[in-house]
Amino acid sequence: MRPRLPPPRGVLPHFCILLVLNAGALALRRPEPYYGRIIGRLTQYAHGIRGTVYAVDESTIFVKGFAYDGTGPDAYFWVGDTPQPSPEGTLVPYPEDYPSRDPPVLSSHTNSDILLRLPAGKRLRDIKWISVWCRRFTVNFGDVFLPPGLDPPRPRVLPEFKRLAHGLRSGNISVLDAKTFYIPNLHYDGAGPDAYFWVGNGSEPNPFGTKVPNEMGSLSPLRGYQGEDIELVLPGSLSAHDIDWLAVWCVEYRHNFGHVYIPKDLDVPPALGQTKITTSSTTSQVPFNAANNCKEILDKRLQVRWEVQGDHVQVTLAARLRKEHYMAFGLSGAEGRPAMLGADVVVAFWDTKNNQPRAFDYTISHLAQCDGERGVCPDARLGGSEDVAVVSGHQKDGVTTITYRRPLAATEHTRDKEILTSRSQSVIAAFGPLNSRYEANAHSFMDTTRSDVQLDFGAQNDNSCVGLATLDAAGPTPWSPRVLAGVTNMTARIGPAGGRRGYTPITGHPSWGIAWYINDQLIPEIYVERGKTYTFLVEGGDDRTNPAKFHPLYISDSSEGGFGQKRPEEQRKQRVFAGVAFDNEGYPYPTAVGRYCEWTHKTTDQSAASDTFEQYMRTLQLECNDGEPATLNWTVAHETPDLVYYQCYTHNNLGWKIHVVDPGTPMPIPGDKSAIVNEGSQPSAVIATVISTFIMTALSR
């Protein structure tokens, strides 16, 4: 009787999954809502003072349910270290951000939640009381005293990311508050095809997690990072008390690139909006608006972010813009439908001659190119005013981002439209080419708004952005396939998959970011003869506890591989020719287990910028662990099929083809000028004979 095999790795019975999820759900570490360490209730002496005061952190105070009638002529929040509230205290401005030179007098409140930040570097240990104080009449309207020995919550410093795959590393990660993580010196090569920041419960990262938006608030797959400092905010109602780990996780391939554990005794400040830090990522990027408004239009190819700033609105447009093309956005010429005629739009583009962003105010009086009197014309060309001012712009990773400001009011009533903040309005957008004057030319039907799109410019936190779609689906040109023929000794190492030039376009299979490099060539097609013995020195890893770096090589008739992760019935569908053995109980195990060597990115993935594989290799560096490679000897049996594959035992889609021929049969080489022919191959005359024989054989079939 065949022994009963355990479930494959990563496959749990349903009841086990439910137990894991329930255990995570029951691990509530703190009652909600949590406002920090309680200080006490405000004592009322006058003017209806009321509220409960909490210590959020060592420099922030939260007043829950604050009430005050607002009739004091010169009242403020006031703190000090004297035995009783007195004129010797310090004013705490509320609100913290105010436009005037002097802090505003405290207004009336009935049941407000107030967040106070102590000024001038003060800490809670420096004060004894908090008061609502009238400076003019030196009167205390209400106060609360800090209890002795008050220990407010503090940020918690955790270890760095565990370094498992794709060059992921960081400095020590901090939990700034219950929703905010600070990750300094983050490195990641960006080559994972479906990687995200990921949080969840359990002893290690697993598929039952939750995506965390990146530092820009986007849920697009992660880009590469080169030593940047970033801040992450947990989504929805999720808090650091609800999770066991933070990871960088590849969703499609269910792989953990690295993680950090969250302690159960976490005592960090509540997330009440007090955390405000500046990171290297946010300072190097265009500063998206604090209101966090974002909408994706034009089939999600254009991102529009906006924020009302006084009597102006600041707008950020971002798109994968073709060279010498523009993106246009503005108010529709008709309410309730997209209308170009009569529209008030801004045309933005990247000026390639001067290498800077441009944005201009346009009027559309006729659906034709501007002739100086009518058409799709810049306002300034018609004698009008230029009401648009470029704030900033940049181009990165194929995305053009331009930020501009314009007045809310209609400066010129014949050419401009008023932007409202009280209700939604119909907006339009378009992509198109620029003419020789760098003015907007005609666009295609597919590159303009075709249905009514409503946008509320007065909204707060209206964010539905996920990620930019690609304008040019063709992408960069794939590299030519590699070939190894006449080679009996080969080294097998791990390396990056080459993005949209490498593994996937060559094989047609999805990739999770790494692939086999045979003799330092990305997934070459190998030619072998029946009856000959071939030696593979395998450096795919020997640490079974780190699945991201455990890649034993084996040879099979499966174009997918991953024998070790398959169910028994799936394993039986594969024929294995080398690299797998069975123990006394009938369980399979890999035999080609050696030290780990990987070609890694010197910075981030440069595949899109490398026209040839040789150029790409110059952007990589070889990193090897201590130890010895495994030796896999394979004598090709006479009954071996004409086509087999070298694969990874533990993962799908890392390898490619092995062509098997009879002794003496010429080995056809695909039409690749960079094909590699070693050991016994002859110069051009032999190659010509090989190609001729191959063609004649094909014609005779």
C-alpha cells in the first residue's frame, strides 16, 4: 500500500485555516477605541469646560469630548510646571496650523476631539498641569493635573527586515503609532512581479494577509528602492495591535521576500493624526496633496490628485506619457456629459527641448487646431491671461508627473469656468500629440473622456487610485533567447528574470522575479545527446528554512516544474530524469542541494534600460554563500524524450528547455547571433552544415 502523504507545503485543511484565522482574531491586545494613557477629566470652573484628557505620546495630548462656550475674550490651552495654573505657563496653539501671525483665540466647542502638540520642545515630563486659561484676566476656566509617574506611550523600535530575497534590507523599523511604520534605508530590487507590503497573523507570513499601500498611498506592485526612508500607514481600521508581522510578499507566487515580527506587548501611541514625519521618498517625489484626493480616469491611465488651497486648487496629473504628447484635464463644456466644446482645460506635458514640465490654460472654442482666433487654443495666444502656474514635475519609471495651481474663480468669464467646492462637477481629460508649436494637436477617440466623470473639488480623502495602467502595452524589446550546445559541464545559479525583456517574453510563462542562469546565461536552451553524461554544479541553496533561497535543480518533462510543491496526483503526471530521489517511506526529496549563489542587482532592476542581455549582466553582481555546490550527474537515457526541462524542485517557472538528440545528430541553433557554442563545436563551416542539415530534415518531413 502506498504510504499516505501529508498535505503539500502551504496546503492546510480548512479547519486548520479557520483555527489560525480565529486565533488571530482573538488576539486583541488592547481595548478599542484607545486614546493613550488617561490623565483625567478637566475640572470646570467657568464657561462650561468639559473633556477627558489623554497622553498620546511624550509631546502630544488628546482631549476627548471637549466643551467650552467660547465667550472668554483671550482664552487658550495653557500648560506649566508651577504648583497651580498661573500666568507663568506656556500657550499651546489650537489649531496647530494657523495662517495669522498670532495664535487664534479658543473658539466655542460642544463635543470636540482636540489634539494638542506641546510647543518649544516641551515634553509631558516638563509640565504638571493643563488648563484653559484667559490671559487678559489671568483666570483659570478649567484644568487637569498630570498624575505622578505618568508614562506615556512611545514609538517602538523593531529589528530590520529579514533578508530573504530580491535584495530586501532596511534599517531598524519603527512603529511610530498604532497605524504608522517608519522604514529607514529600504533596499529592494523591484523585480518581484506582484510584490506588496503585506501584514497578517500567524507564525510567519502567509497568503491570508492584507495589502498595505506604499508610501505614496498606492496599491500598485512595489517599485525598487535604493536606501530610501519611507512611512507606511495601515489601511482601514487595521492597527499594529491586530497583526503579527509586516512583510514584503509576492502575492502571485506566495513568497516572502522578508519580514519583521510585531511584538505582542506593543505599547505605542494611538493613531490620532499626531504622526508627521518627512521621508526621503516623500521629499524626492512631487508632494501629493495632504487631502489625499485621487481619481483615475481615461481607463485608469491618468491619475488626478487635487487639493483646495485657499482661493486656488492644486492639481497633480500623472500618466505614462509618450514622448512629445500631452495630457489635458479640466472642466467639461457641459454639465452631466463630456463636452470638449466650451471646456476649460489645462494642457500639461514634458518639454523635451528644455527638460522641464509645462502646463498651460486652454480654451476650446472650436474642435480644431488653434488658428490664433479660435480652436483648441492657449488662453495667452488669444490675448487672455495665463492663470496656470507649474508647481513641480518629474519623470520616473516611465511616468510623467506634473503639478500645477489655478484659481477657483473664473478669471475671464468668456474663457474660464469656476471650480466649485460645494458639489461635484463634470470633468474631461485627454491624451494627444503636440504640434510643432508645442500646442495640443488632435487626439483619438479612445484617448478622451467618453462618459460623464464627476469630481468634487471640495472633497476630503476622496481616494480611489490603485495604479497607473500602461499606455504602451508592447513594452521593451525582449532579449534574444540564449543557447548552450556541445557543453557537458554546466553551473546552475539563480538570477533575476529580466523583467519584460527576459523570462516571461522568452517562455510565455509568468515569473516571480528570479530564474536559472546556466553558465551565467539567462534560461538558455540546452542541447544534449542521448548516452552522454552531463554534470551540473548546482548553487541554488541548501537552507530549507528559507524557501525564497532554496532552489534545488531537477530535470523533468514538466514545462512548469515545482515537483516538491505538487500534490501526489500531480507529481505522478511528471516524469523525472534527474535530481529527485525517494526515501524508504516513498517520500520524494531533491538531491541537487548546494550552496546559494545569486546574480543580484547592483541597484534596482535595469532590464527595461538594457537593450542587450550583455548590458544587463553589467548591472548585476554575483553573491555566494559559504559552502560547496551540489553535483548533479545526468546520463541521458536512450528513451529520454526529445524535449525535457531543467527546473526548480520547490518553485514553478524558473527553468527552460533541454533538447535531446541522438549521437551524431547536428544540434540546430536558433537564429540568434549571440548563441553560445562551446567544447567541440567547430567554426562557421560546421555551423553552416548543421543549419543546412536541419533545414533539409525539416523539409523532408
